[in-house]
Amino acid sequence: MMQATKTIKKRKVKGDAGWGYTFIAVALVIFALFTAYPVASAFIISFQEYKPLGSTFIGFDNYVETLSDSLFWKSIRTTIVYTILTVPVALFLSFAVAILILPLKKWMQTTFKAVFYLPAVASGVALSVVWLWIFDPMPSGILNKLIGTVGADNQNWLGSSSTAMLSLVLMAWLSSHGTSIIIYLAALLGIDNSYYEAADLDGATFLQKLRYIVVPCLKPTTLFLLVTGVIGSFQVFQNAFLMTGGGPDNATTMVGLLIFNNAFKYFEFGKAAAQSLILALLIAGVALVQFKFLGKEVEY
Amino acid sequence: MKRNSRVLASVLALSLSVTTLAACSSNNNGNNSAPSGTSSAGTSEAKDTITALLPPVSPTYQDNFEQMAKDFNALYPNLTLKIEPASWEDMTQKLDTQVNAGSPPDIAFIGSEGISKYVQQGMVMDITDAATPEMIGDFDAAPLEYMKNGNGIYGFPAYMEAHALGGNKAFLEQAGIDYKDVQKNGWTYDQFREAIKKGVVKDGSKTSRYGFVFATAGVASKDYLNILVKNAGMPSPFTTDLKYAYTSNNYLEVLKDVRQLIDDGSMPKELSSVDAGKRWNMFLTGQTMITGKGLATFENSANKNNAKIEANDGSAVQGSIKAEYIVLPVPSFLGKDPVTTVAVDGYVTFRGKKEPTAEHKANVVKAAYYLASGKVAATTNNDLFVAHITKTGKEAAASMIVNRNPDNVAAVQVMLSHAAPARPDIPVELGAKAIKLEDEVIIPKLQALIAGEITPQAMYDAVKKAAISTFGEDGVVKE
């Protein structure tokens, strides 16, 4: 009897594992095809001078060339500046909006979530067209008209080194917070009401509740959004490509744009692959530092 | 029930995986079949399919694809011309992706300046031995040269278009500019500078009309300086002895002039953000007297907008005024002879990873020639208002009516008479280095110069330093 039960259990376990593998097959196949294979390919190509009719192995030349390229380092600096200026503000704005939406009725919450999420589903190209219109350099441009009302001079928003980066940052600040807002809202709804009730009994103010209940409880969410935000920001490409093309004087050439140019403009796929892998290492390093210093007090 | 659900879920999961793989697989098949000799037999009468990736070359070009394919098939019953349309925005990316996957179309419509990039990849097909003397003899010599690289011919040209300037006739007359004389005899930089000063109209402290606006942002970013320096003794980035030319002192002088026109107030200080669409809008709305770069088709575009304004059609450009488009040459600098920048676009022939068979190559050449000559070329070039460059195209166009200002036609002919010659002798590696230097140093620095952030001397020094680093001390012009 005992023997028979064991056999059934064993079969069941084996059977379950088989089903399990079947169910994750789709994800595995997609991961293998569209992530693992390209990464392995990029690694190999980074040691080659790539040509469709036959590539040549050139050792570490692409890495040496990349590391001695002043434009590569400038693009890294520009990307870091962009990240520092955009990610914390974007997190703060998302958090603030989520806090403002939280006390509303459910239908209003849903409406606001949809409104804030809308830019995430809109085409980036369409958004860029709108922003190009806003940043029109002539006096008839929307932003120029706006600053003209307070007597400020006409600005060449995207065409001047002093305002081009600011313009891209402004664009990042004012769009695409939908995902973060929804994640923050979900996390806020997960905080047990008893904490607020206890705080109310103690006479805590709104700001005290925010500081001692909300912020600590949202630490895992904030860390997640910070890490993914930094990763996304390091890979930013579209805004610079569509709005400034990296100019003026390479003031907005992000590393993602530089990699794109090397690959698809100059067909230097080997160099682009080497730069991509260096960027991946850099991102991994930054993420590790974030986890090490900010992840200490996070409890999941 | 539970078992049924599991089976159903597994089938769905497997279907998804298979679909993903099948999608990749069918893609590959489609690409591989295209370029590399699909002749089913070794005879020239065997059935064959030629693929072509074509953008909207003219406003009505893509509407005629079906007819073009039918007519080609009627001419060569064993051949099928399979045309894949692409937008201008997608064209380069689509083609580059196919080229790098090793499976490009047989024919693609691109600018001749792109040929060297594909020669370097080894993916273009030299048609020297497949093009018949009759085909070669049909083309004007100058544009055909642009389709060459080294000793090879990599397709047939569709047109050779002069990069000019365009003026508003009424504004030119108001400013007292004898534009007909300029069309015939050209003008110097000093004459041009004075002329565009007269075109400026102020409304209080604000400028309501500029003398000259040239698109310098976006895809037009490399045009401005390229067009100007050709008229300053530098018809190509390389001298005939293959030294990089933009380290010449003449280059510095042109940079000073670029800045001077903005400092005069004849051009907007926001010029670095003015793209091709914006400056055309400024021309049609009367915000500039002269615009650049000017293409022949702009006359057509201005005429159409004028007709809409006359008919009170709401689709006319908002705020636009009637503007008669006048073709003007680019001024010459430092006493040098004028040299017209030309765009030669055409049907470039590609090969796949496999060596194409002689039969397939001959068939591709037939298709490229069919597209670049005769009725197809005549219709397209008339639509674009550009000159015909084949004998068969000219014959076919003789019976077609084009509503063009004869003064403009004559002005273009004058400009084409001193068109910048093709430089198939420039090695592809050298050309590729020059393009990279232009993209990474010249254009960014020019944007900064136009925005008033650096001086002409600073830009010149940066270009010279980068050029020496790229081509070596002995690889650049020193004067």
C-alpha cells in the first residue's frame, strides 16, 4: 500500500514537472530567441569586423577603439547627467500624483490612471511631433509665446547647447509617468489601514504619516522603480534621435544614440556591439550599487 | 476536466512557440529568395522574379506600381517585377536591415552617395558586364558617372537634380533684385549678402520677413555647408590627389560668411532648429524672401498651393500667400567658379549572399533600365519637374505637358552645366571616414556655430584636428 502511494506521488511529481516545463516553454523560447541569442551574438560580433558576406576576427580592437573614443565618454557623461536629472524627479512626480489620486473615489482613480497612462500607449513619434511643436524655435512657438508673456527672450530650445538637454529633460518630466503611478498606487493600496488608524489615534499629521508610514512601506516599490528607471534612462534613445539628433555639438548624444549610429548609420556592428556590452556592464554595476546601498533596509 | 485544460493549455503554448519560429522562418525564406538568382533554368528565357524596393519618388509614383509591373511583364513575358513600396522615412532602415541580413532586394531606389557604403559591405552588384551598350548610351554621361564606384557601375540614375535656392518673385522684385540676371550669370557672396539684406522686413523690433532661410536641422543638416563649400573651390571633400579638402583656409572663410549672414540679421538666429518642413512653411507664409535648399519640385508645390489659395481651398498651407517660385543659383565664394551640388538618385542593383547567376543579373539590369528610362522616367521626372537624363525619357516626355516657368528651366540648365563632377575614384574606406567625420564633428560644430556658441575659427580648428587624426598630417590639404 505504502509502495503504491509512493509510486503515484512520484509519477505525479514527474508529471507536474513536465507540465510546468510545457507552460514556461513559450517564455523560454521567446527569451532564448530574442534575448539570449542576440546577447551571445553581440558578444561574438564585438570581436569582429562584421560584414554580411563574411566577418573578420579582430580581437579586442572594437573595445580599444571604443574606450579611446572621446565621443563615447562624452555620450556616457551626457547619459549620466540625463539620468540624474530625470529619474529622481520622475519618481517624485509619480509618487506625488499617486498620493493625490489615492483618496479619490474608485471611478475617479481609474479615470486619472487612464489619463496618466495614455502617453505610455501613444506612439513616441507622435509625442515627439507634439513636443517639436511646443519647442518651435520661432517667436510663434508655444513655449516661446509662453515665456514671452513674462518678458523673456525667444529661446532656440533644441538648437542651443544651453537649452537642448533641458528641453529633453522637461519632456521626460512631463510625460510617461503612467506605469510608475499605477505601480505606486497598487503599493499604496497594499498598506494596511491599521497603520493610519494608529497614527490618527496618536494625532499624526499628514506629513508625519507620509514620512513614517508611507515612505518606509513603499521602499521596495521605490527601489524597483529607481532601478528600472535608471536602466531605462541609460538606454534612452528615442527622444534624442527624434528631437535633436544628438546635437547641437553632441550636447544630447546619449550612448544609445551613439550605438544606433555606429550600427545602422556606419554599419560598424562590431563597434556597436562592443559599446552595447560596455553599456550593459555599466548598467549592471549601477544596479548593483543601488541594491547594495538602497536595498539594505528593504524588506519584501 | 482538469486534464482537458492542461492539454488545451499545452496545445496553445506549443502553437505560440511554433508561430514564433514559423514567423522567423518565413521571414528568412522571403528574404533569401529575393536577390540571389531565382532563375529556374540556365536560359535567358527562363522565368525569373526581380524584386524592387521603391519609395514615393514623385507624388504619383507609387500609384503606378501595378501598371509598371504589368508593362514590364508585357515587355519581358518570362519576367516578373515585384515591387515593394516603402516610405522615405522607412526606406533606409528597411534597406539596411535587408542588406545586413544578407538578403536585399534586387533593386532599390537610393541616392548615389549611398553606393559606397554598400560597396564596402560587398552587397551591391556591379552591372558593367550585364548592361548593354544601348542601355549605357541612353544615359547622359554626367549622371551615369555618379552610379560608379571604382571601376564598377552599380545601377542606373533616375535623375540629376540641382541643389539650388528658391526665391519669392514678388519679394525679389520689391527688393530690386534682378533675378533673371542672377539666373543667367550667377552671383558672388558679397552680391548675395547685400541682396538678402534688402529682403529683410522689420515689424518694430521683430523681423517679420528674413532675407534667407536655409534648413539646417534634421535630415537637412549636412546640406547647407556642403552646398556652400562646393562654390569655394572645394567641389568634393577630397582633392584629385585624395587629400581631405576641408582643412583649407577657404573652408574657414566660408564658415565666417555663414556666421556673418546671421549676424547681419538676414537669417534667423534660431536657424539651427529650422528643419526642411519649417523653412518651406516660412517660404509659403511669406516669412522669407529666399529659401534653401531649393529643389525643382518646389515650384510644383508652390503652384499647387497658389491654386488652392485662389480656389479658397481650406487645404492650402495655413497663413500662406501666393508665391511664384524662382530658381536661383548658390553664390560663389572667394572668386572661385560656381559649382552646382547635384543629387543623383537612381536604381541601385544589389546582390545577396549567393553569387547571382548571369541570367538573373541580366534580368535585374533589364528591370533597372526599364525603371530608369523611357515612359517611366519621363512620367516620374515630369512629376518632379526635373530634367530628363535619358534619350528615351526625353522622347517619351516630348508629348507630355509640364506647366513650368521657362526661366526656371533655363536657370537649372545653366546650373547643371557646371555640376560637381562624380568622384568614383575616392576609395570607399576614405569616403566612409569622411562621412563619419562629417557626422561626428562637422555637423555638431556647425550647429554650434549657427547657434552662436562657437566661433568660425573654433569650428575650423576642431575640423582640422579631427581630419588630421583621421587622415594623418599628409592626408589633408595645407594652405
